[in-house]
Amino acid sequence: MSDLELCPISGNRVMPIIDLGRQPIFMGTTADNLASDVFHEMSWGATSAGIVHLITRVPLDVLYAKSHNSGLIGKVWLDHHYKFSEFIARFRPAQICEIGGGHGILCDNYASHTNFDKWEIFEPNAKKSNNKRVRIINKLFTETTKLKEIDCVVHSHLFEHLYDHPSILKSIHTSLPTEGLMIFSVPNMTKMIQNGYINALNFEHVTYLPEDLIEYLLVRYGFEIKEKKYYLNDHSIFYCCQKVEPKLVKTYNSPENIALVKKFFRGQFEEIKRINVILESITDDCNIYLFGAHIFSQFYVSNGLKTSKIKSIIDNDKSKQSNRLYGTNLLVEAPKIISEVRNPVVILKTGAYNFEITQQLRKLNSSVTIID
């Protein structure tokens, strides 16, 4: 474990702005005992210009030692992958390198739109592909990675995970031919922060990336935006960029980001207090569940959500069911459990996925009470 002292983007000192205390570092489930879970103090900091980073950083080989199936379950995610593959197909790249494409869904969707010559995937936890044009490289893409004979680099919800944006962007720029493309999808972090979605910033999403900072980085490191598109109002932004010469740009300066992030986390603590008051008012004979074996539930439990009345976590991912949510003592069950009980209560704090999940829960049990 190491602390970030200097901002990788500006080189300026990062000063602490908020300390969240002890948090689990894996957003998935486990069959191991709670004693084996790893926790780390989570502190956030910022430069005076408003570039906000996680200060306490977990080594990448520890953080991504295993997959937690993010982005695999639910209509919102499946639609995202299809829409993003459509977006890529508009520019018809044929020799593609995908960074962080472990589940292979993007490649499969792209193949349904257009032909391609090859598709390389850099991902330490990638699954094997039956497509002979797909090559899996079970490694992280780093600043020393060299690519050959590609015309496009794609990545989906990777940018927010990078520890050093300048180094990775330089590596991608060097690997691409003249006028080569980088096409990517990134969380719409400003909307997520404004709406209080806890998955916006965490141990994996280590930098607050508003659109002006993303676009500053693109210009500075030699990428011209050809097209930009929003997926939903509060989920993702698609970018298609072309390799150009890097440009000297004014120093990034948006100090208002600091106040926004502070307000975001303070709002989460207030929300936990609000939910606890509701839980105290519910009689002991009620069946209460917490939805989502992921960062949403982990954050609330780690930061004071009272779990004594909570029966279990419910989650649609079958690979998580019957396991324990990492960092908690709560077991995971299939959502259908609520169809078997009278007047169940479900705590639902899943950001952009709330509407989709609410519909599912009401179909399972029309008498469900949802705390959102």
C-alpha cells in the first residue's frame, strides 16, 4: 500500500480533503472467512487546481487479483455494451486493441455489426475466446506496453481506473498509426456525483474525471475528439478520438471540484443516518434485505449502516449467490427470496440501476417496500 503525494496529471502536491476510514478493497464476494478480508484506510485529496485523487492506493496486482464481474448483469449494462459497439462500428476499425475487456462482450457485439481483422484484449482476468481473430493477453496494459499493427484502441469504463493517465495515454498515442483512433466509454462522473451514486468514486475509481478534465487530457496528449455521445443521462459518455500532435494547453483549473466531492461524501454519511432511522422504526418480524453484492452495499455497511435487522444481500449474479459480500458478514441470495416472504423490505441504493431493479423487485413481490 502506498500514498499518493504528487498528482500524476499536474505534478503538484495532493493535499488531504476527506478521510473515510477503513474500507474493504475488493468489490465482490468470497467463500473465505471474514478474517481473511483486506481493509485499508481510504483518504481522498486534491491539488489546489481541483484535480481530486484517491491518496491511499492499493497495488494494482492486489486490487485486480480476481474479477468481480462488473458490467455483466442487467439490461442497463447489456444495452450499454451494444450501444457502445454500435458507436465503434460507425468508424469501422479493423485491427483493434481493447484494454480491460475481460468478459469479451464488446468484441462479440462489435462482430455482429461489422467485420474486423483482429481484436487483442489486455486483461489479467480475461476468459478464453473461441473466435480465432481474438487474441487474449493476460496482463495489465502499462506505460511500457508496445502494440503493433493496430488502427484503433478501445476501452470501456477503464479510464477511471488508471493510476497514471499521462503515461497510459502516451503509450496509446505512440502505438497508434497516424490518424489512428482511440474510442472509449467512461462514466458520466459529474452526473453520478450530483445524483449521489456511491459507485462514482471508490478504491477502483481513483480520480474524479469531469468532462473538462477528460478533454484536457485528450488535447494535451495528442487526441482530437471526432465525436462524443451520451448513454443515458447519468451513466456513460462515448468518445471517438483521432491521433494528432499533442498540444500545449492552459493548466487545468477547476477548484470547484473539491467542494463537489466533499459534498458528495458528506451526503452519503447523511443518507446512512437517514436509512438507519427508518430501520429502527421497522418491527423485528419484518424481512429486510440489502440489494447488491458490490460497492454500493459495501460502502454503506462500512460506514455505519446498521445490519442487525438485515437478513441478507440479494443480487442477480448467480456466481455471487451463497457467498459472502467481501468486507461484511452478510451472505448473498437470489432476489427471488423476496417472493417467498410477506411484505419484504429492500434497501436499494444502486444509482443508475435503481429503476431497472425496482421493476424487477415489484414483479417478484408487489407488496415490497423499497428504501431508496
